[in-house]
Amino acid sequence: MAFPPLARPAVQALRRSLIREVANAGMDRKDVLAFWFGESDQPTPAFIREAAANALAEGRTYYTHNLGRPDLRAALSAYLSGLHGVPIEPGRLAITSSGVSALMLAAQAVIEPGDKVAVVTPVWPNVAEIPRILGAQVTSVSLEPRNGRWSLDLDRLLAALTPDTRALFLNSPNNPTGWMLAAEDRQAILDHCRRLGIWIMADDVYERLSFSGAASAPSFLPLAEPEDRLISTNSFSKAWRMTGWRLGWMVAPAALTEALGVLLEYNTSCAPDFVQEGGLAALTGGEASVAELRAELAAARDQVLAGLRAIPGVEAPEPDGGLYAFFRLEGQADSLALAKALVAEAGLGLAPGAAFGDEGEGWLRWCFAARPEKNAQGLERLAGYLARR
């Protein structure tokens, strides 16, 4: 009997990236305006690049501590403590090779096959698929567009968090919708999860990209005790325009940190020294750059939403944070087919809503972290395509 060389069933069942499927259809075309990936069209600030380049030129290419360089963890402790107004000690921190690696490590640390987890959706597919890779059963609690914004039914979420739930995965501000967890809902969620022993896995990668005027989106970190079952995963990618650097971090209970270090050894061993030097520069000298990016994103959000809402048949709820407009066109139910048609016929690259789960079907995601002239041209192409149809 021949045994086919196939991956295990849980891996074979993973959703393929529909964003990549659309991007691959148009990536080789120079005439396509691409808004499909979640990143700024501006490079990493020069002072961050220079710090890493200098470290690389000095030959700092050796292994570092599994949990990250001590000076970077100290700087991250100071940064997070100042941002959230509570002490967050270095002993609770782990530096990772990307935010998605942080999510995977956090899940590996606490989730076993057969565990039940809840995920607030629609959401970046990695958040929902990582528990599935580990054999967990995933239950979705969907956001809903209401009164021109995205909304979470708190009672429905709490009802889904039953005594047999192992973890809640929550991304706020949310990719793709821009929804942001209301500050007044945090305590109820934390108390409920604490009472039932449920882990909160908070994907906080967009926390600095809030349009509320506050320095950070509402976070569980200021409310939680250090020993609570809370893991906050984060990344340097978004706030400091460092998507290609693959550098992230975790805040976890101190009792979990040693185990995370062991998991890091068996995943990536450590983040590169010279990349961590770039992260250190971002934390210690990057506040002006973060403020500049937030101002750019607020203006871009207003520009793109106004343009979308001027097109008949478009529904575009207001995002509270992040990089994205999540919108739908009346009468268009197949988001993948529509996204591919926009590439082929209009030279416009958007992400299909189906990439973010069944709840996103019929919607499209526009990453508006782009120059005003590029966003304007994209809006013209969308309006022209719809007029022709």
C-alpha cells in the first residue's frame, strides 16, 4: 500500500490566503494600483533603518537571547508601562520574529487539540487559522455593521464564552473592519474570562493606530493583574512601518515566560540582533513618526470613505482605527470574483472580504495607508468600473 506524502488533515483544511490569490493575479502588472496588503506605501523611517544598518555593518549577526536582547526588553518595558500607565516588567516580555509568530507561540503555549476557542470575526485569517493548526475547535462571534460603524454584541460574546472555552482571540483595532473594543466592555470580558479560567489572546498590533485621539486603543493591560490569563501579542510592523522586518513581542504572565523561551528555541531560536537594534531605535526615538503616521491615516480614512460613500450603492462603515476601509457594493455577493474582476478590468487591487472568514463575504478591504494621489486614483478606477458595469 502506498502512503501519499500529504500534510496532516488539519493543515490540509486550512484556508488558503485569498488575499494572495488576488495579489498573485495582478502582482506582475505595473498598471495595477495595489491596496490589498496591510502596509504603508512609505518605507521604514530612516533613523530605524540606519540603526539596523550600523549594527549589521558592525558584524552583529550572532544568536541572541531566546526572549530578546535585555536592552530591548527593558526599552519595551518602559514604552509599554508609559503607554498603558501600569508597570509591565521585562520579565513578562518576549521578543519574537514577527507579530504572527507571537500569535503562534502564544497559541502553542496554551492550546491543545480539541480545545474550544472563540474568535471575534471577521478577522485577519491567521488569527482564526492558528488555533485550527493546533487542532482546536473555533467558534466565531461576528461583528455587525450598525448605525454606520462596526459593533460587537457584548452579551452574545459572553454567552459564547462557556466554561469549556479555552481561549478568546480578539483583535482590536480590528483587521479588516477597523472596529475597536469599547473601553467600557473590557472589564466585563476580563471578569468573565477570569471567572471561567479562559485565556484572552489580544492581538494588539494596531493599538497605536486609533482615531480616537488617545495614545492607544483601549487595552486589557491596564485592567489586568500580572498573573491573569492574558497574552497581548504585538508587532513593530504597523506603527513604525516595519512590515518587512518581522519583529514582534508578547506580554504574558511572568509564570509563562520561561516556557515561551523554550518554545522560541524550537521555533526561531531568537530574533536577529541587527533587526532588534532597529526595534530599539523605534521604541526610543519613534514617537514623532507614530504621530505623523496617525495623522496621515486619519486624513486617508476621511478621503477614502468620502470617495466610497459618493458612489451609489456603496456601504462603508466608519473604522475606529487601523489601516482599512471595509465596504460592500450593493448586489455583489462574491467578493473573490469581484476583487479579481477589479484587477483584470480596472487595474485596482483590493482584498476580498471572504479572506477574513464567512462573515466577510460580500465585502472588500481597502488599505488606505497610501499617498493621497494614489487613493484618489484608486477611487476613480472603482467609480469608473462600476459606471461601466
